[in-house]
Amino acid sequence: MTIRHMPVAALGAAVLSLVVIGAPAFAQQNTAPQTKPVPGQSMERPAPVAISDEKLEAFAVAYLQVDKVRQDYSAKIGAAKDPSSKQKLQNEANQEMIKAVETSPNMSVEDYKTVISAAQTDPVVAKKLQEKLQTPPTAQ
């Protein structure tokens, strides 16, 4: 097994750039208007989400499957000559990545997104996730 040494920001960017773009269910989220803070008001960060070690382990397994799909399609997309072929391959890759997450044990697309968001905003979760990605998954 290859040990992954990937910063969480790169992890989020790599995964979300492919998974989020083509999934209609994702596109409908985060549609609330962004408001500017009023002077004198504090900018509160959302409370950290508790992510169990079991969920991090399930995420790591799913991530490795998603990363494999990303790698497989990356070369195909790069070799495609016209934009419509590239878009078709991108859509196929998105669907395969979603399927990889959905078929991973103890993981849903919503859970996957939650873990990524938590890792991007909570350094403790990010550190735990990096450790899980550097350790071979345990047999279930």
C-alpha cells in the first residue's frame, strides 16, 4: 500500500473539484446569500463537528477509492482532444467517484462532505485524517 502524504487542503481541492462539480444534489447547497459582518459584531466560527475515529477510517477507505478513480480519469481527460469529450469524461469520473463513496462501508456522500469540511476547518480533525490516510486501512 502506498502511504499518502497529502495536505488536507489539497485533499479537499482534489476531491471536491471533481465530485462537487457534476453532482446536481451538491449544486443546490450553499445557496444562502453571503452577508458582510456588521462593525462591532464578532465573526464566529461554526462549532467543530465531532468526527469519530470510525468515520475517519471509513472516509480514508472511501478517499482511496475516489483517488483511484481520479487518477484513472485524469489521464483520459488530459488525452481527450475536444471539450465535449473532456466534459463527458469529467461527468463519468464524477459519477464513478460518487459511486465509490456510496459503496464504501459506513460512508455516504453527505458523511464524506462533512469529513472534508471538518478537516478544512478543524486542525484536530485534519491531523487525525492525515494519520488515517498514512496508515493502511484495517481489515473489517
